Amino acid sequence: MRSYAERLAEFAWLLRPIAQRNASLASHSLLGIGGMTDVLVFADSEAELLAALAQAGKLELPVRVFGSLTNCLLPAAPLRGVTILNQMSELYFEDEYRLRVAAGTSAARVARAAVRRGWDGLTWATGLPGTVGGMVVNNAGAFGGTTSDLLLSAEIVSPAGIQTVDAEWFDFQYRSSRLKVHNAAKREIVLWATFQLREGGPAQLQARAAEYKQRRLQTQPPGRSLGCVFANPPGDYAGRLIEAAGLKGERRGDVMISPQHANFFINQGQGTAAEYLELIQLVQTEVRRQFGTELELEIEIV
């Protein structure tokens, strides 16, 4: 068998219009933290995404697929193999208030389009970072709304091919699904998602979206972060527990627990994944010691 370097070079040559060798991931992460990857692919269409997956499989290269890197803590160490950013962005308003969306589409863009059309259900997502694929994988939600309440079906791709699955297939839990695993190299990949929305008034939906935006501005800190680090435990809030543990403002290097919202970790400069992980461990240890509560991660550690 040819060497890893030879197979990697062939992949990069075959995908050369959309592939970069030895690319930095930090510049593509909302947090601004991350190392290099051997090859970075920007897939703007389903055809490009499937071609990259097929070639990586044929050449037996490890491959990972991400959306907009708004919920992932990337390591400083290089990611070997192929990293694909799914940027396929399409949405279609169909009959009976069904909305079909490509997984790489901005979740906020989809929600705003639905609001303008007067389709209710996704208004809570008008300020949501990330893509529709990430929204499904993480069962994202806010302001009482959640993805699992709206998802009708999805098209996924795996080594076995493309298949359509219903919402039950995802085994949704709070801020989680069967696809939310730490081994991103082996999971199925969402290509398309179809949501069941309902009739609403554009003016009322726009007013509600404006209210949600104001609430986000009041409660969520600015700066480079991954949003909420921990999922809320049953009957409580992770941010409240972290604050009650006296950890607001704690920092390791350039990564700080926000004084405004304790469930947000902010990269204030040249923060590293190691510093971020130190704060995670500190929070989990102290909350467990003081309150007997185990905080589970909402973000994904790659």
C-alpha cells in the first residue's frame, strides 16, 4: 500500500479546487482555538461533500465533517487526515409548512427566512450560531423551543450510502442525539433536514424574534466563545451552579469564565485548548464537590 503521505497528496490533488493542504482550523472556529489539519475541504454543495467523502474512503484516509465550528473545542495537535467544512447552503419552502434545508445552511438564516414568510416554529433560532446540521446533531434549542419538536425527517450519509430517516431515528435527548458522539470520524453525517412548521403572522413572529434578540444581548456575553459549555442538569441551570460555586471570572491563561454568564468561557486573546479543558475540569470538580451535581458537556471536544 502507498504511504500515508502519498495518499494524502493524491486526495489533495484530486480535490484541489476546494482543498487546502496544512490549513489552520483556528481561523474557522468561533472560539479562535485550534491547530492544523492535513487537508481542509470547503464543500459548497452536496456533490462536493459526497466526492470528498468518497475519495477519502477510497484512499483510506481519516475524515471528519463539521459545520461552522461553533460548538467544537479543537485540539492544538494537528488533526490527521481530511477535515471537511460542510458549507452547502440551500432551503426550500414546501407544501404544508414543510421546510427542507441543507445541513450546511446557517441556522439563523433559516429561522429568519421562516419568520419573514410567516412560518412559526423556528423563531427561537433567529440568533443561533452554527448550521442546521449542528442544530440537529446537538438537538439545539432556546426560549422553550427545541429542534426535536420540529424535525420531521433527515437525509444522512454513512459508509452504507444515503438514507432517509425519521426524527425517532435520532433518539433525541436534551441537547443531544445519537449522532452527538466524540468520535466524529465514525458517525453518520446529516445532509438535509426537513422541519414541520406551522402558520404564523410575520409581524408577530418578527416582534418575538426582536424580543429574543434583546434577551440574548442582555444575558449572553460578547467575545469569542462556544456558547453554553455545559448542559443544564434536570431542574437547575449550569450557569447558576457555576456562579454559586464562586467560579465567575476564573481564568486559565487567556480563557476566562465570563463574569456575565458563568456557562460561557471566553477566549480573550491567545487561549488554548489546554486552558479551556483546565476550566472544564475545575468547574466539574467544584460543582460536584459543593453541590453533588455532575455537569455534562454541551459542547463537543474533538
